[in-house]
Amino acid sequence: MRHTSPVAEAPAERQRRTTPGHGQVVLLPTEPLDPAAERDSSYRFSDPGLSELSLEALLTELLIRVQEALKVDTVAILLYEPDSNQLVARAATGIEEEVEQGVRLPLGKGFAGRIAADRVPIFIADVNHADVLNPILREKGIASLLGVPLIVEGQLIGVLHVGSLTPRTFDQDDVAVLQMAAARAAPAIERAQLFARLEHEHDVSMVLQRSLLPQRLADVVGVNVAARYLPAREEVGGDWYDVFELPRGRVGVVIGDVVGHGIVAAALMGRLRTALHSYAIEGHGPGRTLELVDRFVQSLNESAMATAAYAVFDTYTSALHYATAGHLPPLVISGADVRMLEVTPAPPLGAFPYGRCPEHELSLESGEMLLLYTDGLVERRGVALSAGIDVLAAAVNAAQTPEEACTLAVARLVPREGLRDDLAIVALQNAAVPSELHLTLSAEPKTLAHARRILRRWLNERGADEGVVAEMTIAVSEACANAIEHAYAPSPATFELHGQARDGEITFTIRDGGRWRPPRGHNRGRGLSIIVAAMDDVQIDRTAEGTEVVMRRRIAPK
Amino acid sequence: MSLADVQITLVPTALIAHVTGEVDMSNAEEVGATVIGATPNEAQGVVLDLSRVEYLDSAGIYVIYGMRSSLQARGQSLILVIPAASPVHDSLRLAGAERPGEVADTVEEALRVLDGRPTTGS
């Protein structure tokens, strides 16, 4: 058998030899390197610059240095993947196909597999007559191979192997150089791998966090909203915010903070956001909604906890109901005045069985803003929480819009060096109702609901009582429905709705570019009947250019 | 947020459809088709619960008439649940169509009306 190592000719006491696989020879050098070679190799592989590199850059650098030191044609690094118990080709020079094809090798078999399983260097003099699993090695015409395991504190990291296209006898010095390279590189690889994994987890939780927060805030008639989320310097947390529309002209706004960091906190945040939105849609008020989310957290059987503040604003009546669970008190910005809202101390969600979240009520006047925020915004090392809230209040007291409030708060409170904790802030403003309505609406059925929300708010503000608001809303909606039916389909068309209040009388004008159609079918006339019944006076003007409906009704002062 | 929702319950004699939200020309036909489509042939009739509807306009009224015709053609009755103080009641009053079918104040009352009626067609 000619394929055993020529190193075997050396005195038997210098090395032990076994043949783990056909044509493979295990080499265990016992002789120290020639001092000059040692110095040279040591320099090559202990460069402290190596530890600064990312995993990819480190592996590439290692390939170059090993190739130079041993004057070989190929170098390959396979890393051990504990989950699959396989070696995965991660970097190679001369046999790049290994990496491109994503070669995976089982432990215990073949050349690299034996090196990894037995944790010994192996030399193959003649690849064609040896136990080699990876066909790429033969296809590339590699004649001889030498490989060593990469080990850190007894843990297998991978395999480093070199190859020669011409038959070559790797001697004891070659083995020593390769082992030194492996010894120096292994810890750096492990560090870089760990770092890459952490970085990956950070990226994943960042993407998760982003995808779990609203992509855009609900566009609700009657309010202006804005929000910010900023991750901490090091890792994401579980802060969240949400704004959603609720039945009967109401809008929900919530902010919360899941205790903990990373993917787990971000994932729980997503579940709580969904749970709260679901309970809110069911029609529960803020206090009961938070209590139900608390029961939900309790039922998870995880040591999960979160704080939250949730408010429901009624765009028709300007009433604001809110409740908190272990969360910082909301602020209300009213002109240049900023006040902290009263809250009843309540435990965080998931903290105690049957936690209660008492509800508070106030009127959020036109132009006023509600500001919800997480502790990441106001908590600073060595500064009292109340002082942080005072700084926030001072920062936002000149804000005219929610967007401005968020910008000012972040600009003033986020330290230059970044955040230790993530932060969220959301602002909701009771949008001022104009004294006259001038709306251009698209001529499609879904416009009607939108127009009614605007109308109810506007009529409320004009002082009409509830019944009158309802009657006029249906009358205007019917006239708008007619305008939509007149529109020449399928091109996009619009119609106009004007409203004004003078001397206790409301006048609406609905103008479209189509022709008034006589009612079709005996039930289609009901729209006009409703308009006539709900208003004091109705005039319909049909011309070639379009149809104009003018309707009036007196309202009794409230 | 969807404008309206329909929640359907089947009892031995009838299909009960609870409608919530707002019904206008954008969704009235869908609401009607949903209820008619879900009504089994064996049911004596449909109880259309409009007590929690917040808004109903002429398009909605038109669909109610349409539902009544479809059901009548199958030998089934339509009983509406419309309490006196409700937005739907106000819409019907404005439209001059106080009783677009048989009306009850509650679902229970509607079911009693249906149960006390001899089964048609058998």
C-alpha cells in the first residue's frame, strides 16, 4: 500500500499513526517547530487584528495566510453545525465550489468528517486511493490533503484543511504550522460566530418589532395623530403603540411596554397589541379592555408582564375615557399649558390576579392633544421620574400638532449617545372643526360613511341636538348617495358638499356633475322622501352641467 | 374597520341575524345577500335583528323589502326587530315606511310570533 504517509519513515517515537479511514493517516506531531518557523507562523496567525474582523472577513484572511504559510493550492474551512451534527463549508480558496454548493458533510465519515469526529489531524497522500466523501476534492484534481480540527476549550468549531494539486508529503512542520493556525483561529472564529448570531438575533427582533407596530396610523375623521418608536442602542424592547377606529365615531389610542427585551418581548408585544385591539372592537371601555388584556396575559402561563395606557376618544362628543395599568400618567397639551392626567394606581398587566383598571373621563377640547409615552422617553439614570416628565412637559408645551409634539419630545429627551431602553410616544389631537364645510368627495359608495363622520362632528359643534344630528345626517347622506349614482361610471368623479350655519339655520349644498335621475322602482323614491322629511326646505336644481341640491333646517339653540 | 357586521344564529324554527354598525348603499346588498344565503329551507322564517344598527338609509330599506320578497317566494316569513327608540326606527319614520314587514321589539317576541304561526307549505 503506497498511499500511507511518507512521514511514516520518521522514527516511530516521533509520531503515533493510525489509519482511521482508507488511505488516511493520523498525524500527531510531538516535536516543536523550528524556532524560526515558529516565530514566522506565530506572527502570521496571532495578529491581534484578526480578532477585530467579522466572521466572513476573518475566514477570508485566514485562507490567505494559511495558503502563504504552507504554499498550498487549496485551503478550506468547514464549520461545525451542532443542530445538524454536520460540517458546513464556509470559506475556501482554490476549491470555491465547496462553499458555492454549500457542501455539508456528516461527522465521522470521510476526510473532514474523521478529523472532526476524532479531533485529530489527518494526512492523505493520494486522494484517488483514499476514503474521501466530498467529490469536489477529486474533481478539482487535488492529489494530497492535510487537515486539522478547530477546537476551543474542548468544543469542536470546525475543520481547516489544505490541499496540493501535485502529490506532496506534508511533514511534521507543516502539521505544526496548520495546527498553530487552527489554534489561533478557532477562538477568533468562535467569537465572530457568536457575534454574528447576536447581530442576527438583533436584526430579527428589529424586523419583528417593526412589523408588529402599525405600518401607518389609522386615518380617522376628527383626530390628528402621530407616533414614534425608537429602539434602544443595544437591542429592541417590547414597547408598542396603536391607533384604531372604533364604532360610533370613536378612536382608540394605546401605548404599552412589555417587560424584557429581544425577540421574546417583541413577540409578546405583538400578541398584546392584537388582544387589546380585539377587546376594544368588542365595545369594552378602556378600563375593562385593560382588565381583559390582563386576564389574557395571566392565561399565557408565562412570566409575562406589561404596562399600558389606553384611551378612547369620542370624535362626536369630544369625551375622552382612559385607564392605565402600571403605566406613566398621560399628558394633555392645551395651548401652552401641559397637564398630567390623574391616574388610579393599578398593577401592570399580568402582575396580580383580578387586577382592576379604573377609568377616568375628561373632555378633550378642540385643538387639545393627548400624549402617551413609555418610560424610555423620560427615564434617565440618576434623574427622578417626575423630573423626566417635567422635562417632557416643557419640551412639548409649544407643540401645535401631534407630529410636532413627537418631534419636540424626541429631539429634547433622546440623549446624543442613544437610548438604554426603547421608547414609544403617540399623540392624538382633537382636530378643530371648521365653521363651514367645504368638502370635495369621490363619487363612490364608501365615501358616504366618511362623509357622515364629518357631518356628525360638524353638526354637533354647531349645537344641534342628537336627534337633529341623526336626521340631518341621513338627509345629507341620501343626497350624497344620489350624487354618487349620478356619477358617470367608471371614470373617477367627485361631488361637492358644502355646509354653513347662519342665524340658527343650517344650509347644505350638494353639487355634482351628473343628471338627476328619476327614482327607479317604487322603493328608490324613499331617499328623496327622507330628505324632504328631515329638512325644512329642499330645492333641486337640474341643469345640463349637473344637479344641485340645497337643503335647509333650523336648529334650536342647545 | 368594517362598516357593519352580521352575526347569524340558527334555532330550530328560524335563522336569527343580528346586524350591527351602519348600513348604506356601500354594503346594504351584501348584508341582505348574506342573510338570505344563510337561511336554510327548513327554517320557518328569518328574524332580522336591527336593534343595534346605528344607521340605515334608503338603500338599506330597499334591501329589507327585497329580502321579504325573496323569503316570501320560498314560503318563509321575515320578522324585523326594531325597538321604538332606535336609529332604524327613525329612518323608517322619515322614509314613511314604519312597517316594512312584521315588526317586534325584541328577538324573543319575534320568535314567539314565528312559533305561533302555522308552517306554510306543509
